[in-house]
Amino acid sequence: MADEENVVSEETAAGRDAAAEATGEAGAGEASGEGAEALSALDAAAAAGGDGGIWELVPLIDRGGPIVIILLCLSVLSLAIILLKVFQFWRAGLTRRAFIDVAIDKVRSGDRDGAAAVLRKTRSPVARTLLAGVEGAQNGGNAEEEIARVGGNELGGLQSYFRWLEVIGNISPLLGLLGTVIGMINAFQQLQLAGNKVDPAILSGGIWVALLTTAVGLAVAIPAIASLNLLESRVDMARLTLRDASSRLIAALKSA
């Protein structure tokens, strides 16, 4: 009997070991299956991220509605104006100032033709303004009036489209806020229609979609206002340079 009990106990232990091994293999198989699924999910997410680009704006437009479309159009307009002004300022050569001393020295020495030749070779609003003063003095006109007239036109050209950037920077947050208010109204209407079956997801989903327009509005307004301030600072520097150069030229014309 003792031998039989030992045999039975050994068989029972062997069965338990076999069951444990089977369970371990099954767990390993499940783990490997889950790992493979996780890797496939990551691959799909990476592929989706790689195929994004401009198509990622489609859900944004779909959820934000016409307000987001208007804001995106304003952002494109703002970017076009900024690039245009940067190119204009670079082409105008607002940092060129070496010609001022050369031209004024020629005027003081009585060589107005040489001063005019120097100013004609320079592409700059300041050079064109000073040239108008020199030519006005050569033709017997009033140099101060010519400098004031041409200088005002040149500064006006540098400030062109600034009003557009100001308008975009001011109305973009307001448009975003309008979209948020409209979205909140729609969210509470859906909550009312739900009746007793109130789902917090309805309200929370409506709120974040509504806040989306405010975020887009701020994203459009901030670069526009920042660029406007930077561009205005460059115009202010050009205005100071023009005022100083004009005063020196008028003094040189009177003393010559």
C-alpha cells in the first residue's frame, strides 16, 4: 500500500508539473501575442504619423467649422504679408548708412552733382529722400519741402499692409471666442436633448471642440502681433535715420 501511495503521489506531482509547464507556455504565447499586437499598433501609429502633413488639418476644420476656416485663411494672409515686408525691408537696405556721410561731405564741398550721383547709386528710402532735397536745391526749389514730401511717401511705403496685420491680430482672438461661444451653445443643446440620459462625455466633448477655435485664434493672432511690432521697430529706426540725415543735409545746403 505504501508503494502504491508513493506511485500515486509521484504521478500527481508529475501531472502538476506538466500543467504548470502548459500554463507557462500558454502565458508565454499570450504575452508574445500581446507583444506582437502592441508592435503592430505602434507600427500603425508611426505609419499614420508619417502620412500626416496637411491632411491633419482636415479633422481640425471638420470640428472647428467655418470659424476655423476663416482663421486659417487669415493665417495664410498674415504669413504672406510678413514675408512680403521682410523681402521689402531687405531689398530697401534699411541698414545702409555709409553713403550719408559721403553725400553730405560732397554737398559741403560744393559738389552737389557728385552728391546726387552717390545718392542715385544707393537703393534706400533715405537715399531717395536726400536725393530729392539735393535736386530741389539744384533746381532752385525748396529742399526742405521736397525732403518732407518724399520722406513721407517713403515712410508710408514702408508702413504699407501694417493695418492688415493689426486687424488680423485683433480680430483673430475675437473670432476664436465667437467659435467657442457657438460651440458651448451647441454642447448644452445636445445635453438638453439627452434628457435623463445625461452623458458627461457629451458635455466634455463639446467643450473641448468649442475651445479649439479659441486656441486657433490665438495661434493666428500671436505671430501677427509679434511680427507687426518687430516691423514697426524697423520703420522707427528708419524714421530716426531719415530725420537725422535730412537735418544734416539741410544744414550742409545752407552752409554751402
